[in-house]
Amino acid sequence: MINAEYEAVIGLEVHVELKTRSKAFCRCATSFGAQPNTHVCPICLGMPGVLPVLNRQMVEFALMTALALKCRLADYCKFDRKNYFYPDLPKNYQISQYDMPIATGGSLVIETENGPRTVGINRVHMEEDAGKLVHKGSIMTTPYSLVDLNRAGTPLLEIVSEPDLRSPAEARMYLEQLRLILLYLGVSDCKMEEGSLRCDANISVRPKGQRQLGTKTEIKNLNSFRALERALDYEITRQIKALAKGERIIQETRTWDEEEQVTMSMRSKEEAHDYRYFPDPDLPPLHIDQAWVERVFKSLPELPEQARRRLTEEYRLSRYDAILLTASKDILDFFDDCVARYPKPKVVANWINGDLARLLNQSKLEIRESKVTPALLVGLFRLLDEGTISGKIAKAVLEEMFNTGEPPDKIVKERGLVQITDESALQALVREVINENPTVVDDYKNGKDKALGFLVGQVMKASKGKANPEAVNRLLKEELSRR
Ligand SMILES: [Zn+2]
């Protein structure tokens, strides 16, 4: 009852580690999983007197992302120092962008239950990552923290949405779509479990119909889609309960405690002025050449939403099929490869989204790990088209292909699965089934259409699935009409 009177207002700040080979302002490697404090140098350790040099690839990835999110690009932007003290930040400031980010005002489309919906993007800016504190258990209870500075100086994009999201589910969809776009662009590997995609959520609630925003809290430490949804659920309930009791919401930063499944207060929320932002005197302002932007724009790959439109408009697939086929770049590439060899998109889509997806799911494999290649799958379609095997047998052959990686024609030959096309052999089975089921035959004669389906099923069973169902249907009708 209480929830029906309030609505949630959610905005996400997403931090993405960019897949550059070296860090944002020095030549240290960005690779994940190295021995602690081995990918460091005087620049990313913040030694006195060193000078940062901007990584060109970082800017190019930022441009690609901003263009994919339909943002307005700044032709002139600058870097600022965000000053604060924390043990993972050796310089005591983070190089970021404050009032002149590289891009503003974009959007992306999410798929809600009520159809596609556009969510606004407030801004995209470049910054560097901090190092990492390694805790024993939760940050709130750990007896000590260890500092690893390998990550310090890794290029990041911060992508800030407008407060357009209205539910935890929508927040999840937004993050999923954003992640998909970044993966299609190839600018980040977006591994939440490794921290290359991180998300903070700003959330407030207000009585329905009220235009003014309520006081918001910011939730940190959302390391998975599940954590995002659960933390938002928890926080919405907490805020509504407080408001219903007449309490005020305190503007603060909270952390999601995965073990306890609660959000907990960390510190009161800081304002921008607390950080004493000022332009970094070591980095000149960045002028972005229009020719560069055009070059980047032309080289953008097909993005998920464009691909969905191609599949629904060019290939006449359903929106549902298109969403499944674009769920990863690998699935889309697999589909396109199949269609290039076998131009019946609907057939290809049905098999990929149906039986192949089921097999992948059961074995928890990604499509690129599957032994079934587009060439093998198309081989299976050909056997079906030639009438060598029935649809039912094809499913069994696919399963065998999936387990062994053997070509379908070899499986069919070796296991004797070739469809029975010899009419006299089928005729014998048909007679056998009719003789064994006199009451069903009577039902058929009395006009019960279902009876025929049963008889077809019996003949298929007797042939171990190797009969052609259409031929069986025809022969049964002929034989029945003679009796
Ligand atoms: Zn370095």
C-alpha cells in the first residue's frame, strides 16, 4: 500500500575502465591481476616534479563512447584536480574533468515491459582511477587494509545518467544496455567482478505526483547487477518507511553490505566545493579536432540498437528475436555468419534462440566456447532441407554436434539417422499402427481430428523419429480412407 503512494527517482554514475594498453598519463601497463605495486612509476605514484602526458587512445575511446550515446561533444575541454585524501590516492588529488567535460547531453534506449524507453545521459567525462584497498571482509569491520597502486592512473570514463530511472529493474536495464554498448564498441571489457565496470546509484523517493525531488542518498559498492537491484530495493523501502514516519532523509553516502544485504551510512555526502576543484596546471586544455571526430564517427561499429533495427526491418524478425540475437556481439556475429551461408534468417534465429541457446544454458557456455560453428549449424539446415533427416532427429543431431563438434552428416551416417523415405517401409509401419489401434481408428472415422495426430505420433515413434512426418500424414490418411 505504502509503495503505491511513492515513486523512486534513480540516477546512475557508472565508472568504466578503458581498455587502453597503458595508463591515462604514464606508460605503465593497465593489465589486471599483476603482483601488487608492480605496474607503477613516479608519475602514477605522484612523485614531486613529474609531468603527466595524456593518452591519445583514452580520448579516442571517450569520443567513441560519447558518439554512441548521442552526446554533444565539446570541441574544447580541460582536466581538473579533484582534491581529497584517501590512502589509495598517492597524489592526494585525482585528475578528472569538472566543469568542462568531453561530452554532455546524450541518451540510450532501454527495453522495458512497456516497450523501448529513452533514458537521458547527463555527461561523460574522462578521469583516472585510484588504487585499490584490499580488505579482510567488509570495509566497515576489517582490522587492516592493504594498498595496491597498480590500478592508480588507469583511464576511466564516468557516465552520468539523468535521474530518469523509476525502479530497480529499470536501473538494471540501463546498466545492461550501457554495458552492451561499451562491449560492442570494444572500449572496455566491462567485468564487474574485476571492477572494470562500477556503478554508484543516486536515489530519492517522493510522493507520487510531486515534482520536486526528495533528498537523495548515494549508494556505493554495487559490484553486480544483483547488488544494484537489491541495494535499490532496500534503500527505497528504507526511505519510504522513514518518510511515512515523518522522519527526514539525510543526504549521505551509503555502502551496500553484501553479507547483511543492507545499505549502511558511510559519511555525509560531500558537495563539489569540498573537493576544491581547479584546472590541472600540468595538462594543457584539450582541443578536439572536428576531422578527428568525423573519423571516429565513421569508424563506429554497428551498435546493439542499430543491429536490432536491421534484424527487424531487413530480416523481418520479431523484436524479441532481435533482442536475444543482439544480447552479445558474439551471438550477433554467429547469427550473421550463419545467414551469410544460409539466407533464411528466421530459421537461423529459431535454432540459435531455441535449441542452441538451451544447450549453451545447460552447460553454462558462451556461444564462442561452443563446438557448434556456423558452418556446422548450416550443414544441419541443409540435411533438413534435403529431407535426409526429420526435424526431430535434427534436434538430436544438434545435441551430438554440441557435445562432440562432429559434422552433422557424419553423425547422421554413423548413427543411422537417415530419414526413411522408402514409401513401402513407411507403408508397413502405417498398417502396423492402424492394426494395433482399432479404437483410435474408430474415433478418427467418427470425426475426431485429434485421433490422426495420435496415429502420426505412433508411426513416428515406431520409426524412432526417422520417418518424414508429412509423408506419414499423407500415407495414414490414404490408408484410413481405404478402411
Ligand atoms: Zn605509471
